[in-house]
Amino acid sequence: MTESNTAAVNDIGRARLLLGDTFLAYVLDLDTEDSSPLAEKLASRPRGSEILDSLVRVVHSSRTENESEARYRVGQLLGQYTEGSRKTLAAQMRDHVTGRHVDVIPTRDPVFDLLALEAVSVYPLFLLPLQQPMDVLLTVTTALHQSPNRDRLEREILADESLRQMFPGDSAKESSGSQSYMVSPSHAGSFDLTDVSETILTSSWSLACLTVLVPSLDDLISALKRCIEMARRVASGEMIQVPSRVGIFGPIPPPQFESTSIAAGVLRSLDSRDKQFLEMAGLTGESNYADETGHAASFRIAGDLVLELETSYRAEFHEVEDLSDFDTPWLSDMEHHYKSESDATDRVRLALALVDPQKPIAARTSWHWNFDLLSRGSQISWSRPELSSVIPTRLAPDQLAQWFSLGNLCESEFKDRAKFGVSVRRALSAMSLRADPDDILIDSVIVWENLFGTSSETVNRVCTSMALLLADDFEDRRRILTACKKLYDLRSKVVHGASSDVPYEKSQEALSFALRTIRELLENRPGLLRSRTSELRSQEIFLRN
């Protein structure tokens, strides 16, 4: 191979490194199933070879020691608009290779038409293998700020009966400088008219990525249509439902499991669609542990399951003259938004623990992603559950089936936060957060009291209620009553400072009683759960026995 050929091969190799095969396949219109070398694929396609040469020059002009910085520079160059064109350089390259212009069929919605044109223009930029999600956002945002369609799009937004409500009062009279103060579930601050196109387009990409690892242009435009409709409803003051994802660490499903619908949402195995979240959270990779047989095993630190939820979303838009003097309001109902989502996840975790109350299987949330329609960037939080006391547990098919059944019961019967929120949270705390047996005991007995506590004779009423519920035989009832009273007495000594040395097995006994009681109520006595208070619940058990 000659020196010039070697240099050419090296240049193409670097182009593939910085641009990625996905970007190249789209811009050069390549068959992704063809495994031939890139130069061979383009041998009979002069337009493709011409554009590849142009891409190599772009990559060469962005040369730097830092690979991440080089990728970012390449993205900035490919996102430029050449004079007289309404598309980015990357989109123009695609048109040149195919010999046809990728356009959108006009509709009666000018906002959608213009944003769809922008989507065609920036779509290749979303395909670049930028290492940080914020780099993708900056690349697309920079390109859209240069768009020659920008002024017209802003005029159409302000002419839209719904969307113009995002800029109340005088701010919506003209496009230049239109601004409001927006409050959404995860954002509070200024919201500019100039932000709308990139905000909606990046949200559309995020939405499209929920269903496919690499969305097509059609996928992006379909998601864009949904996002525009959602934006109109939110701008009009409506509460809408948006997607949310929660990573579940601890339970490992059987290999054949893929997904199932439960009352809370959809529970499925972690898959390639979640890669974006794991990379943002730094939860890629595996770790090791000793399984229930004592053998070494590996687990994914992000967990093996994902809970797909639909959560409430709305935003408020305020007219202000000076944002620096604005006293940030917060949506009064957004606290409920967060609590309802957290509670749904907690009920799923509780259901898993109920599968075997004697040896409860614990689960923790490892990452949590919220779709914020009008906030740029992904709203994700995460933890390192592998550092907690939760031990990964492989589920048998029958355990999985029980989990789903109990999950549906928890969602239907334990949804009243005022009545059962304490039981759910304290049971989970005792099982997966507490390390000290004292704390496990205290939390477990609080669960008892939340279910059967009374204003007088509390110990006797709570323990007797549990004995009557958990056994039919007189001797079994007396044994449970005695055990519960002893645990109650031990808990009182801990709380009042008379003892601080609870045996671990006693704390687990108290937790087991709590979980057995919850399962019995859910499966066999759901009518008791509909009593308004724990005292009425206790009275009903006494009267029926």
C-alpha cells in the first residue's frame, strides 16, 4: 500500500471514529446490512465518495488532542447553514448523495411545518456519537440559532392561539424579546421565544428514543407532532400525562422475561433503549456478589428491570418586567406529582417484598428519568444501589407471577397515601434502608400501628388484631399474640432508652409480621383496607371474631 493510500485509510478511519457509523450511514445513504469496507461501498457512487471526502476534510480541520472536543467541533461545523440554504451542512450532504431533497409535506399547521423542516435539518446532528448528552444539546441548539427559518417560526408561534399563551401580556405582541417566567416540575426561570424550537425538538428526540435505540427521521417527526400537541395543551393550562422511567435494582427476572403490564405501568427488562439513561447516570457495567448458594455471580449496577410510568405534568407562565426581582412561585400541585410517582414505585417494591414475607426480596430504585417537555436537557437522578444492603436476587417464574399479582393488589388497595403511605414507606425502610436492628424493629411496629393503631389500649388492640387476622386456630392466635406483645415491649424499651441491643432475628420477626399482615389484608381481607381509619379497622376485626 502506498503512503498516500495509507493516509487515506487513516483519514477515513478517523472520520468513522468521530462521526460514527450511524451518522455516516444516514448522510451517505448506505446499506447498514452491508459489512463491506466504506471505500468499497462508495466505489460506484461518485456523489457518496465526494461527500466522504468533504467529511474527511471537516474532520481534519477539527483535529485536536482531545477526542471529545474534536467531536464537538465537528458537530458545530456540520450544523452550520451555508449562504442561501435552509438546511444544515449535514442535511445538504445527505440531499447531495441521494440526489433529492428531503422535505416535509405541508399541512395546515404552520408551526408543525416549520419545526418539521428544522427536524429534517438537524436530524443528522442527533446521530453524531457525542460523548456527553449536553454536547448533543449544544450542537443542535447552536445550529437552530443560526437557522434562516427562525424569524418566521417565532412569528407563527406568537400567531398560534395556544402557544402564544406561553408569553402572556405585552411580551407576546412581537417576536423580538418575547419572554416569560416559566415554572414546570423541574424548572423555574426565564423562558424565551428563542428557546421554543430547540426545546421542542430536543424533547421530541428524547421521546422518540424511548421506543427505539436510534430513531429514524420519521420517528423524530412523529414524536415532534406529539410534542407540539402537548405543548399547546400545557400552554393552555392543561395537566397532561408524560412518560417516566425508573430503574429497579435487586430482582433479576428469569432469562425469558421481556415485559408485562401491571396496574402501575409496564415492568420490563433493561434493554438497549435505556443506554442513554445509564450513560448519563454513569451506571453502565457490572459488579460481582455472592448469590444465595454462595457462588460468585455478576449483576448490572443499573439493575435488571425498568418501570415505565405515566406521570402528571403542567407548567405555568408568568408575565414579568424584571426577572431578577421575581419571587419564584412553585406549582402547588407538583408536590403531588412527585409523591404520586414515588408512591407508585414504592408499591411495586412493596409487592416484591410480599412474595415471601419470611425472606423478603428487596428492591431499590437505581435511576429515575422524567420527561420535561419544556425544559432542555434530560431530567435524570440516580443512586448507587449496589452499595446499599440490597442483595441481587434471581426470581423464579412463580415468584415473578406472584409479584405481578401482588403489585396489582397494592396499586388498587394501597393507593390512598393518607391511610397507607406510612405502612408502605416504613416497611420498605425496614427492609432495604435500615442496617441497625433497633431501627428495623421500630419501623416494623410503626407499620402495625398504621394498620391497626387505636387511641387507647394500643398494644393489646394492635397485637390482638394481628393475631386474629393471621391465624384461625386458637393456639396459633395465642402464640402470635404473645410474640407480638414481646416485640412491642422490646420496641418500647428501645424508644424510651431502656435498651439498645435488639437481636437481629427479633427485628426480622417484627418485619415478617408486618409483611404477612399486609399480604393477608390484600389477598383475603381487602374490605378491611377500605375502613377509614386504623381504629375502625381494628374494631371490625374484633366484631367479626
